Amino acid sequence: MSLIPPLLGGAVFLAGLALATDHRGAARWVVEVLLNPAYAEPRLLRRYARRRIEHPQMDFYRDARQRRQLVRVWGGLVSALGLLVLTVSTVFLVRG
């Protein structure tokens, strides 16, 4: 068996753990940069500007705290999934 599944499981585990613990503001960065509609595709923002309407989620900063908590919860779930993949692939690697 290849070493790729354990390495990917370890990477997913560490990425999820960084989000779940908000290591160095990882969850805050994900919310403020990746989920912020102000950083959306420029073509989409121009379309809303041309129609003189506001983007549906421009009240983003009002809900930012709840979104950060949600990203941390999903980070914990991703971390658990990565740990499961790492464990199972390591067992199959050692067994086979």
C-alpha cells in the first residue's frame, strides 16, 4: 500500500485541528477572507453594483462571530475525519 493515504489523513487532521483551535487566527482568517462576500469574484460584485443593489450577504460583519464558531466546529469534524483516515490507512499499511 502507498504512503499517500496516511500522509493525506495527517494533513487533513492537522488542518482541521488548526481550524478547531483557531491556531494563529486560522478560523478568523477563513471567515474574514474566504467567506467574506467583499472578496467575492469581481464580476459578481460588478453585476450587483450595476443593478444598484447590495450583495445579499454584505451584512457579513454582524454574523462574523457565529460564522467563526461554525468554522471551528467544522474544523473539529474535519480533524476527526482526518484522524480516522490516518488510523485506518496506518492499520492497513502495517497489516499488509
